[in-house]
Amino acid sequence: MKKKSIIFYLISGFVLLSSCDNNLELENPSQLTTTSYWKTPEDLEAGLATVYNTLVDNNNAGYWEIQAMQLKENRTENFVARNDVQDRYAVSMYKNDAGTNLTGDIFKALYIGIFRANQVISYGPKIKNMDEIKREQLLAEATFLRGLNYFNLVNEYGSVPITTALVETQADYFKSKSTEAEVWNQVIADFQFAANSKLPENYPAALKGRVTKNAAIAFLGKTYLYMKDWAKAEEQLNKLVSNEGSNGYGLLDNYAELFDGKHENSKESVFEIQFSKVGGSTIWGGTPAERTRATTMAQECAPGEVGGWNELLPTKVLLNALTQEKTVGGEFDPRALATLAWNYPGCIYYNSDFATKFGTNAIWIRKNQNWWNNDEGDWKSELNEYAMRYADVLLMLAEARTMQGKVAEAIPLVKRIRDRAKLADISMTGWSKDQMMTEIMHQRNVEFAREGLHFFDLRRWGTLETVIKTSQVGGYQLFTTKNSYYPIPQSELNNNPNMTQNAPW
């Protein structure tokens, strides 16, 4: 078992409650409250741990756990959902609505992360006898994570409420929506705070997985890119690319090593979501102390022939995209081989000949699948997920430059991605903006397949509806523009008198 030293991931979640009623004369000595908690630097560290935990908490639809991760992919042309889980299938077929519980759970999970981050941000400055640099770092981490949750909220739902303070009265529970522009501005403010703080540029191995200054800069650049502020996106992303000598970022030579479990938190990792076979043995339910820090994604996506649940099914459309261009040696693009398994000569999958075990027409996922292991007795996986890797930074910077008409300055960035994949050294000199964007769009699709970026790329490029309907995959006939975002959950509409549904839902 690999060792991961991200201590804050291993700490059980705390129930951090608001102050007791002043009229009570006695305080329950067994219950943590704000009068007995938030006293020491250790309290602040543990409180921050609960914010990180929301990213991977399967019981609350954490944004990088199995439910949300699958939904990011199965509403694209690249994957479809199996029909045994009603909510995931509904989203995949574009039949979901405000009452779909799973998209409501994701909404709730993102606000749990914000609630916990607000506690750290609010109580952190009041803790006594604490190293000030350490305090600033912890507050910057919490602020980044709050911004990350808002980034995901506005990206998934559009207009949503903003809350940056603790709830003090009943009225504070019922926030009206802010505009999308206001939410994006909150994201920018939070990422800027972290980027300008005393966060380190990198951490030693024992602390890998924590938010760094560079991660904040990268996500700030990504935010500007999503807002189509190309100049500001270029400014931020170029800070990382122009300083590779000091920050240590780069591309791994072998693409497959990104997903083999042996090269995690590498020079290509900007912000990586940590999983590990530690803690308890429970995936669903149980107390925080009983839950594992592992994931069942490997079993979710594995074929039934090896005990998997085949919940996320790759399409021929994706396979065609991945095999569109071969290497200079006439072989398959290494990204195709690392992402999917199919019936090509010599394909071994879960220690078996592919065609013999799975059939000649099957297509299955390799990426993040533990496909080299078929131990059906323990399906818990400790393979990390990438929230941001350096290849994304390079291609986003190339896009920001291209959209400003600086096509020639994008060429070396795209070339690095192509060179790593051992593709032919094509001449891009003299290309138009449209030609370069076509190449960037293709490279992003094959580079990040199964990593949860493609849906949002298509939407911001304005090609989502066309790509979905042209693919004729899944419920493509039912796709309309409203499926570009999730609706505000019905539970929120029922409980918050100030909440209204977003158009066109």
C-alpha cells in the first residue's frame, strides 16, 4: 500500500456548531461548540481538514468522488451511463429536472464546503498563540477552497447565492441568488487572495495535495479563461509557464505514468485530489471515522466480467477521436492506449486477452481503473484524480493567446502536447485563429478524456449542442440548451423562500 502523508485528509469530520443559547447555564461537556472549539492552531488545522474532505466525501456527493465525476462525463458524447442508477441515467439521457436528487446532492455538497471554509476564515484570525505565517497559509487554503466551490457552483448551476459570513440569524439562511457575474467575481476574489498570500509555491512530499500559490494562480487563470477575459487569463497562466525553472512544473515524458498510481503528485500535478486506502473500511454511510479515504471508482467503471459495475461506458465517438491520429511510428496515440481498452492486437486488460474476455466490439476505460489488478476482493482504489494538471495550463495559455490573435505564440505550447504524444511535427506556421482553435479543441478532448473537463470546454466554446446532437449518442435527441447547466434543486426552491429557478429551467 502506498503511503500518503496528507494528514488533514485523515482527520474525521467535525460537527462545528454555532454558539449555544446564552440563556443556558450549562454546556454539554461532550459536545463541541464554538465556545469549546476554535481555540488552538490544531483546531484550525482540523477545521481546514473538513473543508478538504468535502471534495472527496462520497456520502455528500463530493465533487471529485464517483457520482459527480461520472456526471461530468456521461452528459458528453464520449460516455453514457448505465441505466441502473436512475439519477445518473437521467442526466446522461438529458431527462433530469429540478427534482433529480443527485444534482441536488452536488449542490448541497458544494455549499457544505463553503460553510466549513467560512468557519475557518471567520474563526482563524481569533486563535491565540499561533504562528502568523502559518495562520495566513491556513486561511489562504480555506479561501481558495471556498473559491473552488463557488467556481464549481457557477459552472454547474449558473446564478446561485453567495455567502461569505457565518449564519447568525434565521434570516441568514435564506439568501437570494447573485448574478453569474457576481459569483464569478467572488471566485476571482478568493483565488486572488490565495495567489497573493504567503502560501508556498510547492510543498515537500509529506504535504503534497495541499493548495499552493501556484494552484491559486492556475485556477485564477482558468476563471478568466471561462469568463473570456483572454488577456487576464494569459497574464496569470504565463506566470507558471515562464517560471518552470523555479516552480518545477513540466510534462511527464510518458503519458500513461500519470494514471499508474506510481507517479502521483509529480511535476505535472498543479492540484491533485488525494485518495488513499487509510481510515475505515466503509465507503457509504457510517461515521466519518469509519469511512475510508479510498474510492470505488475502479469498480464503478470496470466490466462485469471482472466484477465491475460498468456504470460509465465509453462510446465509439471517443475511440474515434483518440485514434484519429497515429504517432510518427505508426502506433496508436499513447493517450488512446492509456485512456481506453478495446480490441486491438495484443490488448491486455485486467490480466486477460481483451477479445477473449470482453468480446471483439467492447470498449472499456483504462484511465484511473487499476486495470492491471483484478483482485475482486478489495475494489477500493487509491488512484488520485486531477483537479488541474500542467498540460491543462499549457493548453489554456495557448487558447488565451490564440483568442487574442497571437497564434504564433500558441504554437510552441500546443507542440509540447503533441510531442509528448509522439505525433507528427506538423507545421502550424501561418495558421488562422480558427485553425489553431480546432487543433486546441481536439487536443483538449483527447488529452483530458475521463478527467471531467470536456463538457465545460464544449459549452464555453459554444459547440455543446452541435457536438451532442451530431454524435447521436445516448439521449442526444432530448438535448436542449437548458441541459447546459443543472437546475436549482427543488429542495432548495422548497426550503428557501427567496430562491427562484434559473432560466430556461
